[in-house]
Amino acid sequence: MAKKQYAVIGMGRFGSSVANTLSEMGFDVLAIDSDEQRTQAVSNIVTHAVSADSTDEEALRALGIRNFDVVVVAIGEDIQSSILTTLILKDLGVGTIIVKAQNELHGKVLEKIGADKVIFPERDMGMRVAHHLTSPNILDYIEISEDYSILELKASQDMVGKNLRELDIRARFGCNVMAIKHGTKMDISPYADAPLSEDDVLVIVGEKSDLTKLELAYPK
């Protein structure tokens, strides 16, 4: 199965954070910004970095933007450019469009014109968004230090019916399952031999690099 391809438009703090994290997770990323200095700053990290005007339909068409699985519009203060870029992406037939909004009104406009998901940076850090994008089973991702994070992972099809002893997450990935959520109930001392059900959520702590390996091992 081919890896998903991502494009991120707007290399401010938020956009570059999303692009960097996706790249670190091993995905192909195209970074786009009208400012050449910004694209240069990420050129060594992402797969491709291009200086282009995202409100120019022909420029986006030439970049083959419609071939990307997900496009993140992370344009900064220019709300007009954000809306116009989203309209163009929709018109070109991009499969999934994620857009950063400045405020609630901007967000409502983006939803009305076809954005698949609207992100509010004050509520969603770039890193957390990147983890949500790459796996539908990631319910939350919280940084607790420079090196460690906590991950909430919905039990994937490959996990259902198996128990913690069989999954052996600690030995395989170096991460620890702190708890398992069963609906509204939180089990902070999960029984190692109890099989996981479809709606179970694992609360896992570990180093960021180890959590990334775990995410990629259970993508769905």
C-alpha cells in the first residue's frame, strides 16, 4: 500500500511544525510558501519545498496538487488568501483539505466552502494535528516534555481480540500502556491477559520516536 502524500501550504510556525512532524514520521511532504526564505528553511527536512503563490490556480495545478492525499492550508494572517486557496483546492479535486482558521467566523466560512477539517492553532498544536492526520486511531497526542509524549490510541483491527501480553508493546516499542479506557470507565491497572475490544482506547506513554514506531505499526 502506497504511503500517503501530504502538501502543506504556509510555512509559518504552525505549518512548518506540521510539515516537520510528518516528515519525521517518514511521509512524503511538499512544503509551499510564497516566501522563498521560508521554503529554504524547511528544504532540508521535507521531500520538496517550493516557493509559489497558492492563490494562483495554474501554479497549484503545475505542482500536481490534486495528486496529494491531504493538503493542509496553514496560511498566517491573510484570511482572504486562505479562503481563496481553499476554494481553488476544492475546485481542483483535492481529496482532503485541512485548513487553519484565525477565528470562529473564518472557520465557519471555511466549512461552508468545503474544508474537510478546520484547525484552530490555539487549540491544536501542529504536532498533534500531524499525528491525527496520519492515523485515524490517534484520539489525542500530548507532549509532556521535549522527549516524551502521551498517546491515546483506539484499538485497531489488528489489536482487537488480543491482550496486552500478546501485543507486548513495551518490549517491541519501548512504550508503556498506562491505562485502558472502556467507554467512560478508565482502567489504570489493566489486566495483561484480558482481550481488547473494538471500542477500547489505550493510553500509552513513551519517547516520541518510539511512539511514532508504534503509530506506524498500527495505522488502522
